Amino acid sequence: MKKFLSFLLVLTTVLGLCACGSSEQGGGDAATGLQIGYAKEKIMPDTSVPLGGYGNSKERMSTGYFSTLEARAVAVTGEKGQTLIFIVGDLSWCPNNFGSQIQSEIEETLGVPADHVILSGTHSHGTVDSSMIDMPVIQRFNVKYVEAMLEAAQKAMDDRKPAQVFVGTAQTEGL
């Protein structure tokens, strides 16, 4: 839980930095060398699928959707040119090989070292149970999932704009 909260804090900070905008909007600063980009891709199944978190049960199937499942990526490049990519997918679980596959492909195609690619999932029980890899529908979805993560990372890299880091403090009475 601590690791998740730490990741959430880092991701929130990075997303906050994305809101700083580009130099065209007056929020970025090319002199700092910091660049941040954001992107998201849909990762919707093409038919009814088993829902995650219900003990590998084929009885708990999706009947539609309330909101779109997505892969979201943030690319952060520092003044020395080192890049980190954070990717979060709306999944309850992902097979073990997904992480290394996505990290390797990003390293090969984008030149970002695999250990600079941080992957996470929202762990929603209202999303696809990707662990049921014996089902053709899950196999198709898993391929789409990997493609969406890679596409989001590529678009986040392409979206990078100059950014600034701001620090502030506030006090709230009564909490």
C-alpha cells in the first residue's frame, strides 16, 4: 500500500506539472530543460469479458460499461536528457510478462531505458480479468492492452513541452 501511495503522489505531482502548460501558454520555461508530456489511449474489450478480482470466475461477465478503460502515460525529461515514463492502465491484474515486454519495447522504440519505465494499474474490479489467458477474448484484449500502453507512451513522448516546477505551502485551520 505504501508503494502505491508513493507512486500516486509522484504521479499526481507529475500530472500537476503537466498543468503548468507550455511556453506558448506562459507556464513553461525552456531554460530549465524540464519537459513533460501526457497521453491516453482507450483499451476497451470488443465483447463481454470476465471481470477482474472475482477468483478466476467466468460467471462474473461484463454487461456493458460506465466509463472507458484507458492507458495513461506521462513522459518526463530532465535537463540532462534522462527520461522517465509513467504508465497506468485500468486493469485489476496483468500477466507477469507484460511489464518486461512493455519496458523492452519502449527501450527499443523510444530509447528510454527499461528501468526508467514505471508501470502501474488502477486495480479496478470493474475491469477485465487479464489473468484468464486461456480465453481467446482475453488473449485479444491483452494484445490491445500492450498496444495501448505503447501508443500512450509514444504520444506522451511526442507531447513533451517545456515545464517548470513550483513549490508552495499552505496551512488549513481545523484539520
